[in-house]
Amino acid sequence: MADILTAWELIEKLNEEKRLSLNEFTCLLENRNSVDREKLFAKARENAKAYFGNTIYLRGLIEIGNYCRNDCLYCGIRRSNCKAERYRLTEKQIMNACVNGHRLGYRTFVLQGGEDLYFTAGKLADIIKSIKEAFPDSAVTLSVGERSTEDYQMWYDAGADRYLLRHETADEEHYGKLHPPELSLKHRIECLYTLKKIGYQVGAGFMVGSPYQTTENIAKDLVFLRELEPHMIGIGPFIPHKDTPFAKETAGSLELTLFLLAVIRIMLPDVLLPATTALGTIAPDGREKGILAGANVIMPNLSPKDVRKKYMLYDNKLCTDDEAAEQKAKLDKRVESIGYRTVTDRGDSPKCKASTLVCPKRL
Ligand code: 5AD
């Protein structure tokens, strides 16, 4: 019989071999209280430093619209939330947000929105082209959900570089408890592999502490991420939204989110790992703590001020002045105060840079 490893020995094994089995991850999560957090976070930072030094990448987030055809039980912009005040940005508003962001130094624009077929493939392709034409030095990241292979291809051909599509949970049964029956984990995962095949830098991820989530579910998420090997991983605590079926559920914890950030950093040292807005929402210094646990990306909000409150995925979403991209100097200071520095170059995945010769980049 194999030796039973302590939680810290499992961390050391993960650090050496960059993978653990499903059972080992479960065991690590169950026994995580015995892990010295300072030691764990130091190991995570060491892994991040090997690839990124002390740099923190900034991405400007533009929330292009909150209409959504889906009805995910956790999400504040689900279609049956009739209290959500719906909006869509015009191409001009999106361009203005980019102009503003570019002036501040941002070189990645993340266009995020609900699944809204108003943004036809052609319409979004035109917007992507305009952004790339005006800012050829900048990366465009899309985060607009599940669409056809043709749509994804058209946007890539228009110049989009990256795509964020959290898998939400890698367990079929758990997926069913968070989503309406017309959505499937299988299709979501197919989308992720399609995006990767097209050539996007891809981001996956999940919520920490979502309703019905078990330790084994999280272990499955980790095994799935190891297998997919995305360029980016977005994880943040689940936070209830008052006008959803999960209004009365408890939020995910800071403790578990930080633990998972560190584990993910140790497992995939070159991954781009944001300290998410949700993390900054459950704790005032959540994002600093996230960086100290291995995160290396922050995504400040570049959306026009009047729509920020409408893009409410969960209650109390951070949209104060500190969150605003205009407050970049403040943000820089906060990052510097913990020994890091923000950079505003495109910050492509190191994986991608290494493979530019094999995988021709559009000119
Ligand atoms: N709490 C935390 N994160 C949420 N998201 C959606 N609703 C919530 C919530 N209530 C996350 C999902 C989605 C991303 C854009 O926001 O993981 O993929």
C-alpha cells in the first residue's frame, strides 16, 4: 500500500511533480488546516517569481452588456432576474473606454458580458477590429460565454487574442445544481477545447464555496485544470445575489480561496492568475492577500461609471472609486506596498511566448 502523505508532503509532491491524483487533492483539501499558510504562500510566490518576477499584470475590464439568455442560479444578471436594469454599450462607448484605458497605460482590454445574441458575431468582430486597429499594441480578451465554433473563429480572425470561459465546476452533478437543465458541462468543456484549438489563450475557472460544492468537487476542478492547462485561471469566492435563488446561501471563504490560489500557482507556475474582484469584495485587502498567495493579475474596471452598478453578478460588487481604473495610481501604491509592481504591457502567457514560432501569430 502506498504511504499516506501528510498535507504538507502532498504540497511538496505537487511542487515537485506538478500534479496530484483526485484522491490526493481531496486529502490535501480535507487536511489543509494542518498546512502552515505562511510556508504555503511563500512556496506559491516562489513559483510565481520564477516566471513573473514581482510583476502584476493589469487588465482593463469593460462590461459591454448585462443582457443574458442564460438562467444560472447564482448569477445576478440571469435572465429571470427582472429587477436587473439591462444595458448594452455602443461601439462608441466601448471604444471610448479603450481610449481612456490606453491613456492610463492599459494594454489588455477584456470585453465581458452576458450571453447576448444582440452582439452578433459580425458586430463583435467589427468592434474587435476597431480596437486592434486603434491599439495594435494591445491584446483583446473576450468573455461572452458559449457561442458557435464559427463565431469564435470569426472573432479570432478579427484579432481577438484571449478568451475567458470559466468551467464553473468540473463535476456533472454539481454543474446541474448550479445551472438550468439546458446548459451542460460537456458543452462548456467542448467550447474550451475549441477555443484552445483555434489558437486563443484560454482562461477557465470556478467559484469557491458555491452552493452544494463538496471537497471532492474542488479536487475534480483541480484535476480538470491540470488536464486542460489553460493560460489563465479565474477563481473567486461565490457571493450570493439577493435576487437569485441562492440569495440565502453563504458566501465562499477567503481562507479557502487563498489556499486554492496557492495550490493552483504551485501546480501551474506560469499560469496567469487574477486576484479577482470577488476576492476584493469579501475582504478589503482580499486582492493584496491574493497576490501574496500567488496571484499575478488584477482586472480593474474600465466600464463607463453609470453602468458599473448594473453589472451586478453578486451583492456589493466592488465598484467604488478604488476599483475604478482611473484610480490607477492608488492601485499601483497598494501593489507596491506589498513588494510588487504593476506593469501595463500585454502580458501574454509565457507558454504563448515560447510557442510563437510553432503557433504562427496573426500579423
Ligand atoms: N458570486 C461569485 N461569482 C459569480 N459569478 C457569477 N455569479 C457570481 C456570484 N454570485 C462569476 C462566474 C462567472 C464570472 C463572470 O462571474 O464564475 O463565470
